[in-house]
Amino acid sequence: METNRIIRKPELFKLIGVSDTTIWRWEKDGLFPKRVALGPNSSGWLESEVAAWFETKAIERSA
């Protein structure tokens, strides 16, 4: 069984280097993967979805 790790905000910020507001806007506009609710006050992103987003950005850059 393949596991899919959850990335929390601090790690996400280190990976993509943009603000929380920017991430929220991108999610709202469908430009970034939606966060996964982990509880009433916590959320995260699936590592595989963030990696796929990076791949798409790399392909767009190369086109």
C-alpha cells in the first residue's frame, strides 16, 4: 500500500516560498491543490498533489 504524506504549512512555505494569502488565493482560483482538513483547526496538503503541481509548473516553463 502506497502512503501519501501530509505536508503542513511550515514545510509547504519552505518548499514554495509564497505567503499563506497567496496559497489561499491559488486554492480558491483552482491554481493550487486544495488543503485537506485534518481536524477542526488543522489542515495540510497531500505531498503527491504538491509534487504534481511542481511538475506542471516545470512543464509550463519548458513549453
